[in-house]
Amino acid sequence: MMLRILKYIPLIFFGLAFGQEEAVKSVYFEFDKYSLDEKQIKEVVDFVKTTDSTRIESIQIYGYTDDIGKDDYNCRLSTNRAATIENALIENGIKSKIIVTIEGKGKILIDDDVLDNLPEKRSKNRRVDVVINLKELPKLVLPGFYNMLKKDHVVGDHIYLENILFESGSSKLKEKAIAELDRVALLTLRYKNIEFEIQGHVCCTPKYQKEAIDIDTKKRELSVNRALAVYKYLAFRRVPKNRMTYKGYGNKMPLGKDPEYDRRVELVITKI
């Protein structure tokens, strides 16, 4: 019987099932080993400690091996790898009560006909995935900010769209963002007097760097590209271009809340 590649991606699986946001880091091991060097331990500990502790709901640890060796042995090896990560986190101050899963998944199988870069593929399977389950961001409440367009705005009102948040370094619209923009487009067509500027923002850049790099274009234009992505989508949804403009503001206008709020695009009313 032909062996098939086992694709196990916790981030996608749980995201679809429960709509929960997750952060995932993979830690790679040498063949037949379950020990880590100091650099690897520091990287995985830093991964957890640099995540906003107020948003960490739980941590799951999954160990794997390559397809070489017997099932029972690989199950023990993958479990030992997961335990190594658990111990490293606890020894470095991560509370054990938030680590809810430590599981060895055994071997990841590879197709018989996969020959290209086989050693590299196997090395990527000798790993542990550390999955941080994140709580939803709290609702943002700020004076002059609204979560959707309405009929009686005044010039200067900010429309902060809760789902128009971006991945770090990205200007690509998420599925939730597109659904939110569909609502904006319908309301814009209903309230025909409203004009607005689409403002793009970034977070987490040094003070001397006012703009961030877009990982897709490799250029320092991330906030502009985020605003442009929203502009293009609303134009696609038949919002008249003469009623909207777009501009990137880089890191000049932080909200003073969680940094994730600053990876945003908002609408600012310019004419009614």
C-alpha cells in the first residue's frame, strides 16, 4: 500500500474549527535525538515570552519524527521531544498550568515516489510544534471611533473596523476583512453623501523607521499597501472612487493599546 504524506497543521485545523487565533513555532531536532542546544532553547522560550501574556489562553506541544524506524520507537522519540520542550519552558519560568497538551505524534510518512530533497524533507519532520492559543482581542473603545459606518457621522469621525487587522508584515486582506468590507461597501452605497480617507497603519517598528517593509514587495511601503488593498477592494465592490482616497501613515498614529490594533486600516470621514 502506498504511503501518503501526513499533513498536520494545527494552525489551520483549529482556526477553521473554532475561529481561534494561534501562533506556531517549529523546533527541529537532529536525527534520533531529543536534546536541544542553548540557542534553540532560547528561541522557543523567547517565542512564548514575547507573546502578549494577557492573550495566551493555553499552549500545546506536539512532537514528530521522520519516517525511519519502527512505530513504537518513533512514538517514544516524538514524546520525548515534546517533553524536552515542555521542560525547557517550565525551567525558564513558563507556568505549567497553561501547557495543556504534550503529545508525541510519532512519524510523518512520505510518499514512496518522493525522491527530490528527501533528506531535507525528513529533517523538517524531526520537530516539535509549539502552538500558542490566543484569546480574542478585547473590543476597542475610544472616543470618536465607531465600528461601522452610520448615517449621521461628522467630519473627522474614525471608523475602526475590528476585522481589518493584518498579519505582521503583510498587506493581504484576510477572509474576515473581506466580509467586513462587503458590509462597508453596502453602507457606502446607501449613505451617498459620505466621503472618506482610507488610512493604513503599522506597528512594532523602531522610532527612526516611520514605515515598515511589506514582505511581498520587499519595499518600505506597508501602511500604504494596506490602505491600497482596502481601496481596491471597495472599488471592486462598486464604491465610487471619487468618494474615497487612501494614504499610509506608517507608525505615526499608534492607538496606545495592544500592538496588534496598530496593524490596521481605518476610515476617516472627510465630507458629509
